[in-house]
Amino acid sequence: MSELHELCQLKRPITKGHLEKLKEYLAAGIPATYTLEEVDQFERGVDEELPSTTTPLHLICENVSHDFTPEEEEIVISMIDELFLNGAGWCLINAKNETPGCVLERRGFHGSKYWEQIVSAGVRAEVLLRHMESNIEFIEEDEVADYDKEPAKQEQQEGKEKEHDPAGDSDTFLKTKLKYTDDALLTDRKDGVMMQWEEKLMKAGCESLFKSVEDPNNVVVLNIGFGMGIIDSMIQNKNPTKHYICEAHPDVLDKMQRDGWMDKNNVVVLKGKWQDTLPPLLNEGVFFDGIYFDTFSEQYSDMLELYDLLVGLLKPEGTFSFFNGLGADRLVCYEVYKRVVELDLENYGLKTEFTEIEVPKTTNPDAKDSVWADIYRPYWTCPVYYHPEAKFM
């Protein structure tokens, strides 16, 4: 273990000397992301692919104490700030498959000042990364004299693998066969597209869509992504004037046809991807009291595209909500995206408020009767759900 890592074990008493020593190490060129695994390989004289990345920030999070004096707490906070200023990673994984935030959560420091530092760093990193990606100029292959074909082949292979992941690519998902069970909608490899445990969350979503209706005789709502039809059945029970449903998957559309959704007088089914079916509504002068978004295999970048349409489709007093599963495999990532959403929607003139909803204990992968027992990969592992409602400011 290096002197930097020993310092981050926070042996007490913690004094300003800890902070000064940390600055000294970083100024000398030791990376803020220098890992225990790298130290181990250096000492053994080997150069192998790192199995994990236990950083100084992990060690600090593993050694903070609930009984720090106010002075010690401020010093540790300054040490974390210093690490972030020098490029520390907020989401690197240690040998226990934990980010620094995960370590804090396990040790009972969720919501602490240290936790807030990591979440804030995550938000900054996500926003900065998006800004950098939007300004990248890609070099054409023929512009490089000595183009290395091997990395290109590797990238092509990785691309093929991604193409066959129905959870990560919308076009692949739309070509994937789906199966309805008693309590779930699954892909052929048992990805959970939608599951019955979400019913409580869907109920909250449905209530949000009708929360700010001004004219009860002209209620128009939109749901993007039918899935199992949980929220749409709830919407129908409220008998809106017009109930738009956007759905693209052919198997789901077949199910909707068999169940009579196409024949309901107040239902308008928009068949196809929302990217294609929603823009024409802007020209038709269709406005919604409530819009709900819950699709499968799309990323947050897709939601950003939706925001462009949202501001033109939502009534001035309308409400936007969505299934908030962004980063829901880790609580720290979940809270980072919660704040990113707030910032992004604020740029569109929308204020977002979140309500905490307790999720079923069976959504814990380690639960005895876990809902994920026969599922390819859990899409939810957080202990709490942050239900979003966004309205124009």
C-alpha cells in the first residue's frame, strides 16, 4: 500500500496535516485515481488488466466515521474536494463491485455531506461528458495515414454484440419476440420489459396525468409505451376525452388489437416509434393535460430528444411524468440522474418535483422471493422510487 492510500485510511486524529500531505502527493504527480490494484501490480512487477479499481476515494469512504469532530469532518470534506479537483472518479468500482457512493450507502452515510459531494461530482461529470460528446469532431478513416485496422475490427465486433442486445438498442428490441406471462412482459432471453410489481408506480403516474386538468370536459392524455397496459387501464378508468397511446413493438400492438384497445372510442393508438408519430401532432394542434413516458431499450439521450417535443405538446398547466428508472441499479447513480433530470427540464422551463415511493422488498435481487429470480438482468435494485412530476414554471 502506498503512502497516499495509507493517508486515506484516515488514522485519527485527523488534522490539517492530512489535507496538506494529500495536496503534496497530488502535486508530485500521483493520480487521484491511483488504485490499490496498481500498487499491487507494481510491487509484483506485473502488468495485467486491472480486475477492479479501489481508489483513494474508496478508502476515505470506507474509513469516515460517524463520530468525527466538526474539525475532522471539514478536513475530510476538503480532502474529497481535493481528490475531485484532481480527477478522482465518482463511479469507479472496487473489488466488492462498489462505487465510493455504494461504500457510503453500505456504511450508513446515505444523505451525509460526503454523499452529497459524490452525487454533485456525478452530476458535474455527466453534464460535462454530454457537453464534450456534443462537440467532438470525428476524424474520417481515410484521413489517417497509418490507420490501425485491428482496433476497427474490435470495435465492429463490439458493435455487433450491442446490436443483439434488445435492452440496449431500440431497433433490435423492435425485432425481438416478446412473451406475456401472468405478471410480466419478457423478451425471448427474459429481459424484463415490464413487470407487475410496477403497479404502485404506475398508479402514481396515472394520478399525475390528471392532477392539473383545467377543463374536465376536455381531458387529453398521452402514454408513450403500452407494455402490459397497466397505466393505460388506469387511465381508462378515469374516462378521459382522448387517450393517446404510442406503441411501436409489433407483438405489443397485436396484444392491444386482441384486447380491444383499437376499438375503444376515446383511444387513439399511434403505431410506431414516438420519434416518428409525435412530431405530426405538433402541426395538428394536439395538446395534452398529461404525458407519461415509459419505453424499453432507450437511453437518457432519447429522453432529451423527447423534451424538445414535450414543450410543444404539453398544455401550459399540464404535467409530464415518466417511469424513473434512470441509473436504478445503484442508489448513488439513481440520485445523480435525478438531479440531472431536474437541471435538464429546468432548461425547458419545467420544474420537477419528486415524491418518494417505497418499492416492494422483492425487488431486491437477494430477497428470498425476488422478482428477478428468472429474469436475465434486474432493471431495478434501489430501495426507493423517486416519482417525478414536471410542470411549466
